[in-house]
Amino acid sequence: MAVFNPDNFKITVPFYINDFPTVLQTHIDDEKKEEKLDKVQAKLSELQDAMYAHNRYGVLICLQGMDTSGKDSLIREVFKEFNPRGVVVHSFKTPNSSELEHDYLWRHYLALPEKGKFAVFNRTHYENVLVTRVHPEYILNENLPGIEKVEDIPADFWENRFEQINNFEKHISQNGTIVLKFYFHMSKEEQRKRLLRRLEEEEHHWKFSPGDLKERERWDDYMKFYEEAINKTSKPHAPWYVIPADDKEMARYMVAKIIWEEMKQHKDIKEPELDEKVKANFALYRQQLKK
């Protein structure tokens, strides 16, 4: 397998979505990819236990991508070795009536990870600068002052949202939340195959929605707005990684490996040492328990 360097997929220079590959050529079979994933999973599980005991950091994993890009199955496979107490997954749907009574970031603040835990956002606060760009009429549901119709949305509205999101991520990162963001870059042809699979294989029928085809018609718009959002919001404290997503097995390994490499940089994450006085009395405690 070719050496996989996570830095090659971190967005630190202008990102051009049409120039980025949707497949990472590795010449390795799926079984080997799964073996590599298993090894990283074990490391992450141990690290999560230490992080839970350390109780200083939370980790926010943000997953974005077009329908069928593999986010759900990745969550299942990458985090399955975690202690259930250490990871919480939030799948954000269309805001409900209660959520719309608050600003668009409110529900995401509520779902941030506790110290010592991972939170996975399956679709994220970025829906508010992606789906709403393609369908600006959705902004009207937020009942914002001065916006009664789409034409009322000011020219600087989206730039302001990018700034708000950057401030949100900077604020939480400065208060102990490690933020990692992944965009699953899938080709339109691969999406077509996966949608057909949902129609042709009975066990996958439940996944199909006619709405997927409607959104697929706006593919080019989504690509344009993904490119802009990633370029505007990939920061050192909250980097974007673009993951070639046509190969699900490779994408899972890449995400796990990147999380591991990022977390290794936090050298202070370790289980706390017992008080020396307590350790000195271990023999006494053993004797008490044996009685």
C-alpha cells in the first residue's frame, strides 16, 4: 500500500473540488484495508479510555457529504470499538419548530461533547451554508429580522455566516474541544450506482428517498458551495479533510487514521497518576480486601 500521508488531505491551500480525486489508488484489497482499520480502531479505543480519565478535552468529529457518500456506515465501522459511554452520535435533520425558535447554531451547541468524550455530527452546522445556499427559501423558516422573502437576504449574509461558524469553532476549540471536519468527496457516477443499489436490492429499499434524486439535480450547485465553505472555514484550530469517498473501505481507514494522527499531537492526554500516598498503601488495601 502506498504511504498514506494525512497532510495531503488537509485543506491548507485553496481547494478546487473538481481537481480533487474521489478515489485513492492503493492497489490493495478490501480485507487488507479492514485489517489496517482494525489496528487503528484499537489504538483509538485505548486513547479514548485515557481521554475519558484525563477529562480535559472533548472531540468533535464533523461529517459532511452528499447523499450515499458513506457517513452512516463509517460511523458504525470506525467507532464500534469505542466504549459506548465515550462517543455520542448526532444526526441532524431539518430543524424542528423548537429549534427554529433559536439561532441556527443553538442545537449544535447543545450537542457538543462533554470533556472526555467524542461527539460525531452526522451532517452538521454546515448545512446552514450548504443546503440553504441551494435552497435559500429555507432561510425564511428562521424568522430573521428584515427577511420576509428570498430577495431580502442581504449580499453579505453568507459571508457573515462563515464568520459566525469560524467564531463558533474557535470558541469551542479554545475551551477544550478538538474539532476535526471531514468532507466525503464522491463522484456523481458513484452516487448513481449507490442509488440504483438502493432500488435494486430489497434490503436497501428503506434507504431510498425520491428527494435524493431531486437534490442530485443540483449536484453542480452543491459542489460549488462545498468548495466555498471548505475554503472559507478550514482553519488550524478546525481543519477540513477531504476524503476520497468512492471506496468506502479506504475512506473509513483514512478517517480513523487521521483522527489518530491528530489526537497523538496532544501529548498531555494520559490517565492521571494515583496519589503517592494511596500507592504506598496498596499492600494495606489488599490485606483489607482479602479479609
